[in-house]
Amino acid sequence: MAGVEYTAVGGDSYTENLIGTLLAIFGNLLVSISVSIQKYSHVTLAGTKDPRAFYRTKTWWCGLVLTVLGEAANFVSYAFAPLSLIAPLNAVSVIASSILGFIFLREKWKPKEFLKRYVLSFLGCILTVAGTYLFATFGPNYHQKLTAENIVKQVVGWPFLLYVFLEIIAFCLLLYFYKQRNANHLVVILLLVALLGSVTVITVKAVAGMLVLSVQGTMQLNYPIFYVMFVCMVTTVVFQATFLSQATHLYDSSMIACVNYILSTSFAIVAGAIFYLEFNHEDILHICMFLLGCFSCFLGVFLITKNRKRLKAFEPYVTMDMSQGNEGIPTIHDKGWRAVQPDYNGSFSYGALVNNDSVAPATLPELDHDQLAVTPSPTAAPYSSADLKND
């Protein structure tokens, strides 16, 4: 686009790409470690009655600090490297989580499934690492200087306006089918997340770039576009978290992680190509190799998450057998107790207490209260000895 300032391909461009890539990898590793540490803290305190006991543990707070540091590194990485290069690097967190699951959480597999799961996970890691190398090597190298003037020119440009128009139409249609037609399909929910995510990454890169320029001495915080981008960033992140929370109540977390990574990364690459024109100066070979690397990461993440089990923190059953000894009321964590396991339909209700509108209520016959009275009424016949014997 005319009037937009770019940096030339050279040492500075590759250096910025390297800084952004390393920051993104480092941030994703920290986030994966922090999630595993916090998850370990929750698992170790699963039997406690206090739901906030983990707040008093050092492991949980350590995980929180690592989360903040990791997200900060990811945020800053958008200011240096192209958006299309940073978005696929979320695959690093998938690899790290699969490895840390053995170290921190001691996740185990059944002997019959061990070989199959091990081969698929190992192959997935190889494909993801190879794909990361490909898209990092052949990714876009042209950088737009993220000043407020350049951001405004991109916002009012017809490619972005057309993209936003089509995205709003698609979002409204998906939201209509999701809310009004009860289309609670995983792809529908995660498409809503991905559409919001494409706006999120655009605003994150703009905000991060203007903040870095301000720190370097070129003040950008006195332009209204900075605050517009910041508000859009916060708003889209909140709605993304809402839809993801709804998805986790309906589907397995491994399936969500795989589909969300593929859709969000694809929309982020398209957003970077349209708004920041990241592929305008790339040749066909580099674009094809970049797309091949992304496809390799998609396939690797799919294989890693394919057979992972869902960790259930909630056990929807009640221990009923209390006849063994006088050791008090057993808990769901005691070994050797028999438990009644009702059908679990996804809600936190025990089997017999689930309200089912499809079953017609039972109709009870009306009783004559005069026949139930101990003392007969004046109009009723007095009891005889034979009646009392029959009763």
C-alpha cells in the first residue's frame, strides 16, 4: 500500500525476526511449564475440602508468575516478528505440554495403548519441529514500521475494510446458528473464537509495536488509534475466553486444543497478510515452503492431541457402601469401596436428580380422606371388628 513505510530485507530484518521468534518460543515454553505446575498443584489438593487451598501453595504462585512472564514475552514478540511467523509458534506449547505431562503430572497410559500412543506422539513432535523450522526459515521478512500513521492507513484501506465486512457477516451468521438454532458444534464455536482471534492478533501487534516505539523514544501513546486498538484487543480477548469456556463444557480439551490451533493460526495468517501486507514482497517458493511448514505443524499437533486422554477433575458419583467396618463415612478417594455410578450427561447432577422433561409425570389416584381417618366421620359407616382385622 502506498505511503506505508517498510524496512528493507537485510541484517536488521532477520535480527528482528530472530528476536521475535525466540521471544515467542520462550513465552510458549514458560506458559506450558506454568500450566503444568498449576495443574499439578490442583491435582495434589484434589481431596481437600477448601476450594481455595491452592492459593496458599508455592507451586501455584510460581505457575502464575511464569504465566505472566510467558504472556509478556509473547506480547512483545509481536512487535518484532511478522504476525504470520508468531501465530504458528503456539505449536511449541503443545509439544512442551505433552512432554511436561510425564514429568509433572505423571500421566500414564495402558500397556496395550502405550506403543500406539508413543509412536503417534513421537511422530507428531517430529512433524511439528520440522514444520516450525520451515515456516521460521521461509516466513516473511518485510517489516512494517508500526507507527500510528501507518496503522491508521491500514485501518482505512479497502482490503482491511472488505475483510472486516466479510468477517462481521460470517460472525453474525455463526452466532445466529449457535444461539438461535442450537448449533453447538465444536467447529462453529471455534470458528467464532478464530474470527475474534484474527482481530485480536491485529490489535495486539499494533499495540505492542506502538509501545515498543514509545519506549525507544518515538512517542505513540498520544494518538487515539492506540487506545482504539487497545479497547478492541481487550474486548475480543474477553469474548474469546467466553466462547472457549463454553466449548470446554461440551467437548474434550485435547480436541479443542487441536481444532482451535488450526483455525486460529489460519485466520491469523490471513489477517497478517491482509492488514500488514506481510506476503506482498515474498516469492512463490517462500510462500509454498511457509505453507508446507504450517501444514506440517497442523498435522503434528493433530497427532499429538489425537489420543490424549481427558483429565477429569470431577468424579460424578456417590459412595454408598458404608457397611465395611466402623471407620466412618468413606470418601470417593478411599480404595476398596463400591460406588454407585449413575449415567453422567455432562452436568453436575446425580443420575436420579436430573430433570428430564421428556418423561411424563406420574399421575397418582385421588384418595378418600374419610377412609384414611382413624375416627370415622359421622356420615361414614362405623368400623366393625372384621374391618379392623382385614386392615
